Amino acid sequence: LNAGHTIGHALETYFINVHHRILHGEAIAVGLIAEGFIAQKRGLLTQDELKEIEYFVKSIYGKVDITDDQIEAIGCLALQDKKNKNNQILCVLQKGIGDAGWDYEIRFEDIKDALQYYRDQI
């Protein structure tokens, strides 16, 4: 699976469960930015690369509104991702634009911080 899918699938599942469906592409777009934020925090993406991703994704998909209460619930759903192993949340993180690495472990707090970033910055 590709970048943006761990958080994106959790977001998509959350909105299906609350009867406010969003498109798969919209969910993955949020995931790309959120996981891009995590990658930038780890030094895998530069700030400029993250901003380029944000601008591109937002120009196509706009913004999905996410509240504080939803952030917690979405983070919990990421704990169920099929890529996870041994109680670790694993995801694909971008290593520059057009490159990615697999099986990066992220924490529940990383997901919450990334979704808060998305909500507040985009």
C-alpha cells in the first residue's frame, strides 16, 4: 500500500461509520498530508516539500473538516490497519517527492499530531 493510506483508511472508515461518507481519494489526500507531516518531522521531507504536497493535494481535493473529537477516534481506527504487526502501527512515509519507504513505525500520538496539523494548517 502507498503513502497516505494508513491515516487515510482510518479517516475513510471513520466517516463511513458516522454516515458522512467521503471519497476514497479525499481520505487518502488527507493521509498524504498527515503522513507527510510525520515524514517532515522525521527529516524525510523538507518543509518546502511538505508545502508543495499540501498545495497540490489541496488544489485538487480541497479540505476535509476534522474536529478534535474525530481526531481521537480516527487515530484509534489506525490501530486496526492491515499493515500493522506486533501491535505496531506501520505506514509508508514519503522520502522526498516521488519516493517512499515502507514499514515506518508511527505512534498514536504521531497520528493525532498529524491530523491536528492538517486541521489547523491546511
